[in-house]
Amino acid sequence: MPRIITSRGRLAAALGVIVTAIAVAIPGTAIASTGAHPARSGHRAAAVTPAALTGLACRTLTHCIAVGADAPQMATQLVGERWDGRHWSRIAMPKPSGTGEVAPGEVACPAEHECVAVGAGYPGTGSGYFAIAEYWNGSRWTAARAANPGSASLLTAVSCPSARNCYAVGQYTPQGSFGWAPLIEHWDGTAWFRQTAPVPPGTSYGSLSDVSCPSSRFCVAAGTDGAGELIERWHGGGWSASVPRSPKSAMLYGVSCVSAASCLAVGTDGTPSGGSLAERWNGQAWAGSDTPVPSGASYPWLQSVSCVSAARCLAVGDDLSAGVYADSWNGHGWHLVRVSAAGGHLGELDEVQCLAPASCVALAQTTQIAATQRSESAFWNGAAWKVRLTA
């Protein structure tokens, strides 16, 4: 199973998410969480090892759901957490029958009591990992397998324009192949189905790291085709692939769309002396640009971006030398945002979600070293981050 890394900026494949309606049951393979208690303020599950959180969904600053696993690598237990505006509390998450190790991904919450998280599972014996899905109905999680094409598959991210309409992305290994191909799956409220993800001519590799769907007729997924950036766009009837001009080492890790005419995708050019980059969609074409990086940066990458409008976006990332950094988009250009934090040390920024221009929540880690890091949450008020350790 691939090493589980909370930073998707270092692995363009690993995890995922799913969402469904509160009254809609997960397919027959779903199992109910055993020993899980309804989420309530102040409730905390029995103490376990610190969690490495990978997915975050916030409806307000007092209502967030995060998902992850019990260790940054070789994890065996999925973990759910809930933020009530003051505290994080842990909620047990089951895993599909026959699952040994797990690799959690992102989570999406299309309604107050409806969330879906996806990722990958490994049976523990033999070979071949498989895409998994988790469903939260406001009081408990249930688990199921998603569609699993090829000899191995995993999901990294999910976006749901509505409760019974979700798109998850990742990668899979076609039967008889040793390479990866981009994976896109659709949830219709009853089951997951793989959709055709085009691969550019002459390319045999593909991986998708993130997806954003502002409506049922428009989605953008971003990743790499092994020779630069890869962007897949859903237009309501199928997916089309775009390969913006970029260095061969370039990869996209995060994408955020506020409409069919406004998207931003961010990542890295993959070089030590280069920098992080962004692709902007205006409804007609993609236009690329470099983004500011800290002085003395080495191998900087933007991991996540969140837009509240076409002129207000915040992207977060990491650099091997300079540490965490953030860039803001004002509709005309990118500007480096000074990162200062109170209440903790931001060693790595993984994912960000903005509810307003000066109101964002991020998942972070205390260090960039997977073996010793602890997950944090960080709240942005437009000037500084307030850090809180998760449960």
C-alpha cells in the first residue's frame, strides 16, 4: 500500500471522499459503526494514538468535520473528528469488511448532517488496494467500498454539488498494467460508478488529486499525467482532458471553482529553483502563472486553494526550506501572505477552506516529518492564524 502522507503535495495519489443524502442508505456492503456515539458537544472517544487528519469540510466556523487515520503511515483505523466552535471531539469510523490498512482522503458535507469521506483500503494479505467510502448521517459513520476498477484503485478527493450527486477522483491500475490511470467516480445516491477519464494522446499515466464541482453540470479535477499538469473538466455529459503548458515535473494538487466561469488550480513546477504555480479558468481557457514564494524557498508547493469569489482566493502550501506559506488572489494577481500563528507551531499546511475572504479554516501539522507530526486546525482572520490541536 502506498505510504500514507497527510500532505497530498508529495503524493499525487492516496485518498478520497463521498457524500450522500441523509435518508439514503449506503449500498448493501455498508456496515454500521460499532461503538460509535452520536456527535455531541464535549464528547470524546476513548483515547487513541494521535490522528493524522487529511480531509476537512466546514459549513460554519462552529461546524466542521475532519477525517483521517490513527497514524501517518501504515494506519489501521479511520478517525473522524467534529469541531463545535470550541473543541474537537473524536468519532469512531468503521472500515469496510476485509480491510486491514487504510489511507483516508478528503471529506465533503453537502448538508449539515450529511458528509462523505473516501480513501483506500488494503486487505492486509495478497495485493491490490481498493477505493472505500464513508458516510456520516449526523450521528454515525457507515462504510462501504466504492467502484474498484483494475487491479488496484484509490480515491483522493470528492465534491458534491448536491447530496445525491457526488464526484470522487483518484487513480487506478488497469488490469495487466503497472502504471496508473486517472480515476473518476460518480455517486448517484445509490451506488458508485466509474466514469471515463480521458488521457491525453501519448500519455499512459495519470493521477487526480482534487476535484471541485460548483454545479451538477460543471466540475474540474486536477492532477498530473506524468509529464506535467493534467486537468479534467466535466460539462454535464462527459469529461474532457486539458494539458496546460508546464514543466514536465509540474503537478497540480488543489482546485477550487466558484462557477463554471471561474476556477483556480494550484501546485508546483517540481523544481528546487522554480516555484509554486496556478492555473486560472475564465470559462473559455486556462491561463498559467507563477505564484510568490518565500525568500530562499526550495521546492515550494501549494497544496490547497479555496475561493469564495472570482476575486477572493487563499492558497496554502509548504517549502522544504522556508516552511509554510500562503498566497492570496485578488482577481488581478497573486500576493504572498505573511504567515503568523498563535497557539501553536505550523509545521505544514495541508488543506484550506474559506467561508469568507477573511475567514478560513485549515488542516495543519506540527512538523513536516510524518513520524512525529500531530494534526492541528488553524483559523485565519485575514491577518493571522489561530492554531488549535485536534482531538
